Amino acid sequence: MALYIGLMSGTSLDGVDGALAEIGADACRTLAAAYIPFPPALRAELMALQSAGPNEIEREALAANQLARHYADCVAALLAESGSAADAVRAVAVHGQTIRHRPELGFTRQTNNPALLAELCGIDVIADFRSRDIAAGGQGAPLVPAFHQALFGQSGRSRVVANIGGISNISVLTGDGSVRGFDTGPGNVLMDAWIARHQGKEYDADGLWAASGTVLPELLAVLLSEPYFALPAPKSTGRDLFHPAWLDAHLAAFPGAAPADVQATLTQLTATTLAGAIAAYGGSAEAVYVCGGGAYNGTLLRALAAALGGNIKVDSTDALGVAPNRVEALAFAWLGYRFSERLAGNLPSVTGALGERVLGALYPH
Ligand SMILES: Nc1ncnc2c1ncn2[C@@H]1O[C@H](COP(=O)(O)OP(=O)(O)O)[C@@H](O)[C@H]1O
Ligand SMILES: [Mg+2]
């Protein structure tokens, strides 16, 4: 047993989620959790770095330095909350911020300055978890299913864990130890972009704006015609595909659509694509446990339950004892444990890699 810190900043670009946990072969106990939102300027720059732009090597490096300082603030908050000293922590496992995800071209880029983070916090840092899986022919994503299996998959029952971040991914835990999982498509990313444009808000709290509108079936059908949804697993995606320009291209044929109705339709898109993926790969599951920020969107959860036809119970991971907004940071703490023990972090059945691989690169403090 040792202490590990996991730091996750996902495609929503909202901020850094951190967890400090005691982890061993049969245990994963959270001792502290923290969230550090990104200041608007950093968020805007990370958003801009999602696509080609001028002088991007320098801009990426400067953003990475800033990011590392936010990660270090999150580490400090976790140490303070748990009353732990830095030298009691075996490693900080940090995801970095995805600015490109192109497994089909053989790369993914999570920007970060792990050397600076090691310098700032005085703890070994493990970074760059996705590249090795891609080098082995995998998608490099999603990586959380192995952790979902370790933490939630030992019940002998068939369960689905649905992580609704910027992008959504599912883990199908069959109960007999085998796991499938993949990115189903957008989670919050399009809903966030739409409410930012029309109301200047970062997200649609509890889905109340969406609930004030009506789903537009014709627009939904056009959005669902995106070929990604019909691709077989393994597959992964990101802002590379689901960005505001993707939405605008599909909206062009609906110039009179009321903004609230579009929000309702985008919420339904996330629910429908998740439910379709669950029906196709996890139809016999007893329950779907939702984590990620989307778990706090009641409209979305109701739409998901309805889209599943009432056959599968929908709950949040709170029902399994882990707050939805902690699961992914905890998953990275667990991946840090796996690296430290030189155990595989990927599941070839999920990512499509040629085999199990130890994921990550070490920056000793
Ligand atoms: N109370 C809430 N109501 C609706 N949506 C929420 C709420 N809280 C968080 N979210 C959504 O969750 C997102 C953050 O989720 P998160 O799991 O951190 O995603 P990521 O891993 O992509 O950063 C926010 O951008 C927002 O869309
Ligand atoms: Mg986030």
C-alpha cells in the first residue's frame, strides 16, 4: 500500500480534478479530493491550442508551464486536506491536457510540463499515459475501463460505467472479468459550447436550459448521421471531431431553430448515443453507473434512462461509494500505482493494442 495522487484535466477544459488515495493490490481508499478551475485566459488558450494556429510550439510550451503550476496547486491542496507530507506520496500521476488525439496517425498529445511539476511538488511524477498504448497499435483511449473493472467490476454482476466528461466513454463490466469499452461520442462538449455561445455560461446546470426546450427530431437525425457513431469498437474521439464547427455544419440546415431546442437536442444526442452503445455492447447489464460531470445533469440522466427503455437501472457512481466527479482522478492515481508496480495499465480488449503495456513515463523528483 502506498499513497498516490491522480490529476485529471479532461476535454471539458473546466479545470483539474485531483485525488489522493491509498492504493494496493486489493485496496483503493480516497483520502482527499480537490478541484482547481482553470482561469479564463488559460482555458481560452487551451481551447485555441485544440486546432492549428500561429506559433503553436511556443504557445503550447507556455500553456504547459501554466498548467503544471495549476497541477502543483492541486497537489498542494490535496496534501493540505489529507495532512500528508510530500515525501509520503509515492507518485503523482498526471494526465495532461489533450490538445490533439490522432491515434489513426500514430499520436496523441497531452500537453504538460511534468519536469516542472516534479520540481514544484518534490514528488515523482508519472505522465504521458496514452502514448505507449498507441505505439502498440491501440487507440490510447479510453484508459479508465481497467480501473472501473478493478474498482467496480468484482461484483460478479454485469454493469456498465458511463463516464460523461467532455466526451463520453463506457466500460462494460461483464461480471466474468472481461471488459469492453470505448468512446461513445460527445458528452458535455457540444452542450457546453452551445450555452457558452448563447448565455455566456460554462455549462447548463442540471440541464435546466435543455429542459426548457424541445428535442428537434430532424436535427437529432442529422447529428446521428455522423459516421463515428456507427463505427465498431475499439474507437476513441475528442475535440478533433466534436467541435463547434461540426455542430455549425449540421445546424446550417436549421436556421430557425430556437437555441433552447438545440440544447435539448444536444442533450438528447449524448443520451441517445450512449444508450445505443450500451444496448449494442452491454445490453444484459443490470445497471448503468454514471460518473463525470454529466452525472450532475438531471435532464441528461432522465433522457439516458428513457433512451434505455427502462430496462436498465441508471444511477450515479455515488451508489457504488465514489462521487462521480472523483472517479477519473482516482483512475489516474490507480494508473500511477500500476506504473510504479510495473503492471499493465491498458486493456487490449478496450483500446485494441497488441498487448498489455505499462503506461506512463517517470520524472523523478
Ligand atoms: N451541475 C452540473 N450540471 C450540468 N452539467 C455539469 C454540472 N457540473 C458539471 N457539469 C458538466 O461536466 C463537465 C465537466 O465534467 P468532467 O467530468 O470534469 O469532464 P472532463 O473530464 O472532460 O473535464 C462540465 O463542463 C459540465 O458540462
Ligand atoms: Mg474536467
